[in-house]
Amino acid sequence: MVARIREWASERVPLRLSLIDYIQEPVPDHMNKFWYAMGATPLILFLLLATTGILMTFYYVPTPEGAYESVRNITYGVYLGWFIRGVHKISVNLMIFTLLLHMIRVFVTRGYRRPGEFKWLIGAVIFLTTLALAFTGYSLPYDQVSYWGSVVVTNMMGQLPVIGKSLLLLLRGGEEVTEVTLLRLYDMHTKLLPLVILGLIAAHILIVRIVGFAKVEGSGGEHPFYPDHVFKTAAIAIGLLIIVVNLAAIFPPMIGQPANPQEVPNNVAPPWYFAAIYKWITIVPREAGLFGVLLFFALFLIYPFLDSLFTERGARMGRVNIVVGTGAVAAFAGLTLLQVMG
């Protein structure tokens, strides 16, 4: 059994001795197309997030009394603080959005097929970790919207079957959202989750370079990874930076009223990346809705293996993926729109 597992893993991650082989290895020509070159976009945005986040930690105070005032000072008092915070806020939203686009592309083109299952698994965990990173950061301003948004999201997590109660107590440090909750979310956002996501990104890049890029029908040519592909990625980074800077200037960050645990605001809602889940569990019986969420994420993680299973039985998974992917995107967009409008 151990030998079979080792053989299965080595087929998917064929390690070599020299890293220079990966740098010099050519990449397929279809990687010149933007639709196939989006994998580097979340990495570029993460670097922006890390840079601006480190700058804001110089001023942020992770206490209920200090959090709101420190964010207010960053936004309105510190020179260019509003800009740094704006770039940080825009970057996390774009990172989630581009990760979604990248995973949709991999799903539709079936880029996860053997021997690429590990690439999909690590990419899926990166996406889930990014959601956790976004949520913990969303809660840190400690104004009314972020405070009650964190209450709503942690309540959602607390209602998950089996692990819900333990997860809620772990995040909150008790039954209620308190100063302990703020400190835990701050530590997760600035220490634990960045280290986790850095390790996952490194593992994902390494496996992509080891296993190679997924083959696409009709693409037979190749070009050098360096300098051709590196320069293309650099051009994407410059274009992305221009977009982020302009969005930060057009939509500068704001801060609402200080958090008041005794007063629930009328506009309390989870952030957009949790809006579809929140709407789903409000229109479906609670337990069934939460079970559906867990089932979806479980299928999301193991889908490459389901694809192999059904393909061996003659299913045309290319067509199936188009139907499933279109349905999932439509459901996500529809539920999000209903939540935003409702």
C-alpha cells in the first residue's frame, strides 16, 4: 500500500534535483493568452496586500478602544494613509475575484486532470485561506458595519454541523464578540494566515513547475519561461498596479460609526464574498442550508477525482463541466445580487 501511494504521488509530483531545470523549462504557447495567464494575478495582488498591510500595522492598535481610532487616523490623519488602506482594500477584493476567475478557467478547461490533482487541491485551499484572510481583515476597523458583519459571519460558522460550536469559540474566544475576538482575528490576519498562504502559494508554484502546465487542445508550440513568460507576467503586474491605484483613488476607503454592541445597524450584512452563502442559509431551512454548503465545498475539493471516476465510465465531462460551472456561477451571482438588493 505504501509503495502504491508513493508511486501515485511521484507520478503527480516528479521531483528533480536541480531547480535550474524549472527556470529554463519552456511553457506552452497558450500561456500567452490572458485567460490562461491569470494564475500570477492573485500572487501579485497578495504582494500588494502584504506590503500595504505591513505599513498599516505600524499604526493599528488591536483593542476595541484603539482599533477604531487607529483606523480613523490611518484614513484621515496619516499622510497617504487613505491611499495605502484603499490599495489594501481593493487588492483583497480583486484577489478573491481573480482567484474565482482562475478556478473557473481551470474547471472549464479541466486543467486539474491527472497528474494535476494536487494543483487543484492546493489552489482550492489557497482560495479558502484567502476568504479567511479577507474576513479577518474585514473585522479589524471595529466600526458598526465591520463589527456586526463579524458577528453575522461567526454566527454562520457557529451553526455548521459538528465543528460549528468549536469553531465559533475558537474565533471569538467565548460566546460573544469581545476584545479577545478582535485580538484573535488580528493575530490570524497578520501572522498565521499570511504564513499559511505563503507556504501554499510556494507549494502551488513548485508543483506547477514540476508537473507542468495543463495541456490545451490546439496548442502545440512552446516558449521560454524566462525571459518571455516572466516579462509577460511583469507587464500584467504593471497593468494590475495601475488598475488598483485608480480604483483606490476613485473609491477611497471610508469608516463608519464606532462599533456599538447594543445597537444593530440597518445595513448589517456580510461582505460580498460571503453574501451568497448568507442568502442561501436564510432562504433554505437552516440545517439543510448549512449541510448544502459543506457538501458543496467537499465536492469542490475532490472534483478532480470525481472527474476521473466518471470519465472512466464514459461521461463527457467537458460538457458536464460547462453546465455545472455555468449553473454554479449563475447561482452565486443570483444569490449575491438578491442579498445586496434585499
